[in-house]
Amino acid sequence: MRRSMIGRRTFLKVTGVAGGTAMLCPAQVLAQGLEEGDAQQPVLLLEAREVDVPLLGADEPLTPAWAYNGMVPGPEIRVKAGEMVQARLFNRLPVPTSIHWHGMRIENEMDGAAGLTQEPVGAGESFDYAFVAPDPGTYWYHAHMRSELQVARGLYGPLIVEGDDPGEMRDVTLMLDDWRLNEEGRIDEASFGSLQDAGHAGRLGNWVTVNGVSAPVFEAAPGERLRLRLISAANARIFHLALAGSDADATPVPAEVIALDGAAVEDPVPLEAPLTLAPAQRVDLMLLAPREGSVALRATDGGTEVTIASIDIVGEAVAAPAAVPLEPPVMAEPDLRSAKLVDLIMDGGAMGRMRGAKVGADVLDMRDLVEQGLVWAMNGRSDMPEEPLFEVEAGETVILNLINRTRWPHAVHLHGHHFKVLGGSDPLSEGAWRDTVLVEPERTANIVLVADKEGRWLLHCHMLEHQAAGMATWFKVG
Ligand code: C2O
Ligand code: CU
């Protein structure tokens, strides 16, 4: 990570409670909520409010943030596939907000895209979300109103959907974030809205947390089977990750990629470092704990390498049972022959070739765009257009060519649908179902989806400053 006055703290370990994580067992999560109506389906209360959190470490000053239920990340929601999630967002923030259930294939009205699928939830107001969690896997929820500000302040949490028992494993959720803190260790608000950031890589931070703390330490028994659920809540940083042993050479620890963006991969892939985790993406890893020492999750960036979380090997050795493969997701098979072809051309940004773009009925030159805080365009438009990018009947197959004509990578996310990556610049994703794909500069990723959920769905770059500065559009199904 970038060297900074506080960068050294990423090396410090948080002592005490393993992981310092805000993980709750389901019973606790539900007990926090309101019991209402059907006693089988208690409502989880998610209260969005300002709170001071221990981002810097146990004995350091607290950092004012925005969070769900007073903690960053918000409570881990854990249900079984096919079960209902019922959550009441209560907005105690001074501004409107909403919650998006990232990666969940649910009804459009529950998608939480403020301004498109629901009205923003005003200060002091509440909104009830209820949906069936269709697919097992690792998901997350986050604010979806001015996300570049609200997610940066801490409004996110993990959402885990359990499938059939995948065998005995220690299940560890690792929610990564990259904060930009100022000299006082507070969230750098002065640089919110920076066009410099928006036109480049987005808001890169200087302080990495996992589950809201710096370099947490977890524990596992020798030989124990582990499932690490990596989730990135970073605004813009693309993490490059590796697992290293505690021997002098920091020998790579073998692991397998078993799921991407929630969906189990057809065949587990041996982990090859560096593993790319773009904003909003998830990667599930499976590994066997070594006999002794520890396993470090390391982030490499521009020549520096830091441990962002680690697992200490303690206690009696266990003989892990054989791994039970995860069920691949049940998705409608795309019909490539009858597919509708759609190009999505991304333009703009620093060092780009864009000369202007449409906003409403007007064609604006770069200077006028910049005045409105816009520096990117999708298919020649920098605003959220009146007309959808494409419109199809429910069940139609769409091949989307994500054409990146810029000098910057973009993490393209579709709401409400998973897509299969046909080709692109990321070999790990090829052939896999994802909901967020990284498209490298000057490259094209080809994806295919079966547009089977009716409604108005967002499609945007999940580098949140890019989204705010022109990289958002939508598509209509049904
Ligand atoms: Cu993770 Cu439009 O969102
Ligand atoms: Cu982008």
C-alpha cells in the first residue's frame, strides 16, 4: 500500500479477540432485530448512523464513520439458500440512503438502487427489504446513494448464503477496505469529490482494514480446513493478494479458488499469486492450515507488501475430512445463437481520447463536462440516460462487449444478474459466473447473461468515483 505516516500500522497486529471481527452468529443477528408478523421470519434492523470506530487499533483514537448498527463492517447476515432475508433500514444519517444487496438475484423493487428502483430513504425514515436469497455464496450489502461517499465512510457489511453443508470447514469472512485517512487518522473528507481521483484510479486509500481493523489475527488448528471468504468493500483499490507462510522465505501457502462473486467455480483452481480482487468482487479460497506457524494474507502494491490479516496455527492437530465440492450455481444457460449483441464503450478519464459526451439533449465538451464533475462516458453519454442501454424480454440472452477505450481499469458490475465471462483479460474469470468483472485498460471483456429478472437494472463501474463521474447506465428487462 502507499507509504504514509500511518502506513506502518498496517504491520501491527491487533491483539486480544481473534480477528476483532464483528461477526455474529445468526441467532444474535436476528435477536438484534424486531420480531414482527411472521415469527418464522424476524426482521433484522439495520440502523445507519454516525459512530466512532476503532479503525486505527485498540489503543488508538477512534475514527468517526458511518455504519450499520454501530460497527464496520455491519452485522454479518447469514441465511440458508432459499430462506428469506428481511431487513428494515432505519436511516439515522443526516442524508438520504438506501441498501443494495450486491450480487443477489432478487426482485427489482428490493435492489436498493436509489433513484432507479426505489426512492431514496430520507433522514429519519425507514424502508423494509424482503427477498429470498436464491443462491449460496459470498455476497455483501452496501449503501447505494452517493455510494462514493457512503461506502467510503463505512456503510457496508457481509451477506453469506449457505448452501448444503460443504463438509467441515472453518468459515472465515474477510471483508477488505481501503480507507483514505488524514493526518489525524480521520476519514479524509477534504478529498471527497476530487476530480483528480475521479479521472484517475478513483479514491485510493492509505489504510487497509480487514473486518474493520488493521491486520486482524485469526486462529486455526493444524491441518484444519479453512474457507476464506474475501470481499472487497474498497472504493477503488484493486487488491493483489497472496497467502504466505511464516517461514523465513514466506513460502506461498497452497490454496484453491472455489468461488468467484458467490458462484462456485466448475473446478477449483489452484491459487496463483497475485490474486486480483477488484472493488465489489469476492473470491472464496479453500486451504488446509499448515502444521505450525501462521498464514499471512498479504497485499502487494507497487513494490510494497504488507500483511493485512493472518491466521495463527494453534492447538491440537486435526485430520480434516475430504473436501466436498461446492454445488455450481443454478443459472439459466445462455443461448448464444439467438443472443442480442450490445457494445458498451467506455471512454474518458485522464490521458484518454474523449473530446466530449452527451448529457441530456446536449453534447458537452470536456471543459463543460468537468464543470459538472463528469469525466467518463458510456456509449457517449456521461449522465444516467433516460433510455436504457438495452431492452429485452425476460429470458433473452444478451452478449455484452465491455470495450474499455480508457487508460484505466474498470470493475463493471451488473445489478440483479450474474453473467458468464466469455473472454477478456482475466484468465481466472474466463468461463466463470461473476457479477463484477475487471476490464483492463484498452481491453475488451465479453460477457453473456440471461436477462431473466424483470425491471430496471443498473450497470456501472464499481470504482465508485468513476460511477459518480459518468460510468453508470441501466438496462430494462420485460
Ligand atoms: Cu455494489 Cu451498484 O453496486
Ligand atoms: Cu471505472
